[in-house]
Amino acid sequence: MADDKKHTIVVKKVRKGGHGHHGGAWKVALADFVTAMMAFFLLMWLLEATTEEQLGAISEYFRNPSAVEGASATPSTSPSVQGPGGASDSMINFGGTMDVPKGRDGEPWKRGSPEEVERLARELERRRLEELMAQLKAAIERSQALKPFKDQLLLDITPEGLRIQIVDKENRPMFDLGSAQLKPYTVKILRELARFINEVPNRISISGHTDARPYVNRADYSNWELSTDRANAARRELVAGGMDPKKVGRIVGFASTVLFDKEDPYNPINRRISIIVMNKETEEAMRGMESAHPPAAPERAAKGEAPAPTASERRG
């Protein structure tokens, strides 16, 4: 009878180890470590490859990011920051002297002279204007409105800035003889140019020119008034094309005193519009003249006289 009894068999499963829940966390940690090591070695390589002047410039930038020594680009909520031992981390200390950045050899890093900084600024601006000139030339080639007139658009860099001259041709005049009314194709040119001029922060100067034929239709109207009216007509079309009116810094009428073709004063090419995208130096000189002699311009205008031409305009 004992053999007839059923025996219950219990099977126990033992789970070995306790690491199954870790998953791939070690992979993430390894990746972080490798990334940190790569960043460290890259930093060491950059420090080794950087010159003393570059290190000094980087150091000064992080201590004083503004363009003016001793001036912070952003306001600070505290008057000073104290470094280790109570030393100031500011570019300007309370003794009235400026902390000079040090190179790796401990010698003070020397900033470029004001003349060198000014020269570099002029060079950068010139490059920007040259880039604008290249863009304009490319746009003229692409534009269906401008391409037929590319021979009448003369672009060059002068000491005053980027000069854009729209010249006259015998078979396609910009203006009727003795008139300040722009031809339809000239309106298209000016309105197309407006959007490019608007992309740069510089202000512009617009000058009008005539040929040497005297204006005889009115006793109180001469080539001086005619050339100025032509410049103003160009200004109105640039504004109509989307240019900010505040970008106009100067309107000038030169009559026939600055000829494009000096050999033939009656050549229609002398009837032209000149637009100069002024560089900063020219703008500052213009503002300086206005502040130094505020009544001079109205007096000359009342007498029908033109301001003295700029250096580039004297060269035609």
C-alpha cells in the first residue's frame, strides 16, 4: 500500500548572479569617458598650436568681451569680482590701472597700436565692400532687368567707398536732354539696386551730373539745379525700390564740373548718376564737416553752388 502513495516532487530554481538589471549602463559611462579624453587631448593640442598673441587675445576677450578696453559688453550686477586671495578679476582695478593679459611666458601681451587697429578695420570694411561689388556684378548677370544694361553700370572701389555709376548712352539716355525725368529702364535699374544697397549698414551719397551743354530754357535754372534734381530723382526711385530713406547721407549736384569724358564735354556719357556706398571714414568726415560748418551748406545751395567734389568724384 505504501507504494501506491503519490509523492510530490518540488523543483527549486536558483537565480544566480545579480547583474542582469545593469543592462548597457557601462557603455554609456565608457562613451562619456572617451568623449572627455578626446576633448582633453584636443584642448592640449590647441594650446600647443596657439601663439602667444592669440592666447593673449583669447584671454582678453573672455575678461573683456567689448571692443573698448575696460568696458563690459553687458552690465554687471556687482561692482567687482574677487579672485583668489582677494585679487580682482576685472580688467580695471580700483587703483586706476588696467590689468594687462599675460602670455604663457609671463610677459604682458601687447595689443596692436591704434593705427594698426584702424588699418585692420579699414581693410575689413574694404573687403566687405568688395564682396558687395562682386554680389552686384553677379546679380547684374543674373537679372533679366539689369543684364541688358550692364555696360552702363560701372562699379569700382574708391577711397570713399563702393561707387556705382549709371552712365548715359547715345541710344539709351537716362534722361531726356535738359530733363530730370528718369527713363523707365533707369527706374528698373535703381529699384533693382535698392535691395542690395539696403543689405549693408553704410549710408550712401548720390550725385547727379550733366554734360557741358548750358541749360537755356529758364533764366533761373541751370545745370546746377538740373544735376541736383537728377540726384533727387534717383533717390526717390531707390526709396520706392525698398531702400531705407535714412540711408541717404548726401545729395549732390555737380553740373558739368566733374566730367566722365574729359575729352568730349558734350558726350552723353557725362549725364550720369553716381551712388557711393560710403565707408565709415567718409561718413565720419561728412558728419565732422556738418558739425563744424552748419550754415555753409544752405548758403551754397541758395547761391546755386555745389559742394566740393570728393576725391573719387574728382577722378571721374
